[in-house]
Amino acid sequence: MITRFDGSSSPFHQGEIDAQRRVGVAERMNDRGKVFIRTSMPDQHREFFAGLEYILVGSSDQMGWPTPSILFGSRGFVSSSDPEHLRIASLPKFFDALGAHLSAGASLGVLGIDLTNRRRNRINGTVVAIDESGFELAVVQSYGNCPQYIHTRDVHPTQNAMPDYVGSAEVESFEVLDEEARDLVSRSATFFVASCSPTKDGTSFDCDVSHRGGKPGFIDVVDNEITIPDFAGNSFFNTLGNFVLNPKAGLIFVNFVTGDTLLLQGTVELLWDDPSIRAFKGAERAWRLHVVRGRKVRSAAIPLIGEVVEYSPKALSTGTWHRSE
């Protein structure tokens, strides 16, 4: 049986509600959220997850620093024994902070996305089991997302399969963006962002991970700062609501030609009504990441690549920092 939030409880935390109030949609989102956000997965979502070969996971350390991770496996590596549980039969590599964050009771955000057809579904859950091949989550929230701003990609394995062990020479940590990193970010049309908010008792953090897309050039990079426009969406404000309570983010960019990845962590500045965003077509607000640290992983960090075969029609109607159309 699919269960939903009842009339006395809200599917949103205080940060999300504050963001919704700021733009005048809180009451409407409270009603809408109770319809669309469930406490268990419908069969359609369970089948969707089971067909994936990659999945995004958002996690956090004890200081509230979020990390986005990408896990891989053959179809069926994500499974669901019942609507309340999701198992992921994959574990992070040594360089991925998710490994340190995996523990019983930890909160994770999960994004299932199929870049070949622009479908995506999300869950937030709590780790209930970990073994030598993967981990299992108890579902706390389950909901679908629309295909806006997702580009259709021709996803296929890299020429060289991802090695079981990526040597430390292929992993580079840094604190200042170099030209290579700035170039990847400024050319990207897709990235994924992890965020989190403190639990009500303040002892840990609830995590989330989401997709962001636009035209190449929709991200502005100046020195060690990255500015991202926020386009019209479902108005749940899951990510920005987390930023209200915990202004930290983790971003992961993928070079879909080489399979290399770039992870960035930093503090977030919310730009609700900044003059710089007013001329940006399609942007309703923006946020700025002040980069604190980062990590490059080379040598086919991911085993799948996928060049764009069709840009999102919604994204094509938006601007870029180089030409606000």
C-alpha cells in the first residue's frame, strides 16, 4: 500500500517552508507535497530503479558537508524487496567520502535518473543494513521529478572498463580551481548537487541529491566562485531549503567524453534578488558556491559516457552568462 503524509504532518522541513514562503507558494506546496511525496515507493518507481545502471547518492559527514556520489552496476544492481526498502548492490571507491558516511541510521538522498529518456525519481532514506556488496535503505520519502532541463544522452560503456582500483595518482585534491576545472564547469550542461539539513534534534543531517541542467555556459565561474541560476521547477525547494538551514553544498561534474569527474565542496550564498541575475533568461534566482575544496578523478572515473543527442527544450529556452537571450 502506498502511504502519504497525513493532514497533520508536512513533507517539508523548516528551510523548505521558509524558501516557499519567500516566493509565496508555501500553502500551495504543503497541499501539493502531501499528494506527490510518499512514504513508500509505487511499483512504477521500483521497476524504474531496477532498470538503472547508475545511481546518484547524497551523503554527509558529521559537520554537514554534503558529498554527491555515483554508483554503478549492471541492470538489477538496484532492487526493492518491498515498497519501503531499496537495496543498492554497489559500494564506493576508496576516494569517495560516501564510504566513510555509510553507517546504520545514516540519512542518504538517492536520485535515479535515466539520461537516455530524461526520467528521474528520488527517495530519501535511512541506512538499515550494510554488507560486503552493498547497502539497504528504509524509505522516508519517495517522489518523482519532471524531465525539465535534463538532456537526452547516448549512454554507453567507456572503451576501457572502469578498473577495480583507481590509483592514487589518478586522484587529485585541491583547494583552488585551476584552468582545467574552470573550463569543465563553464562548459557543463549538467551537474549533480548534494545538500543536507540538520535533523530536528541537531545530532545529524538529512541528505538529498538532485540534478541541475541548462545550456552550456549556464554556470558562471570567476576565480574560486561558481554562480548557478535557479530556473522554474516544482517549487518544493528541496535543495535551496537545505541551503537555508545549512549553507554547504557538494557538486559533481562529469566529463561525458572521457569519464573523468570533478567534485567540489563549498559554502553557499543564496541570491534571491541579485542584479546580476535579472537579465538572465529563465532564471528566477541564483546561488553561489564559494569553493573550499575539490577532487579530480581521472582514468575513466565512471564506466559510462554519454554525449548529448538532444538538448532539453526547456533548457534551450533559458539564457547563459555569455549571452542572456
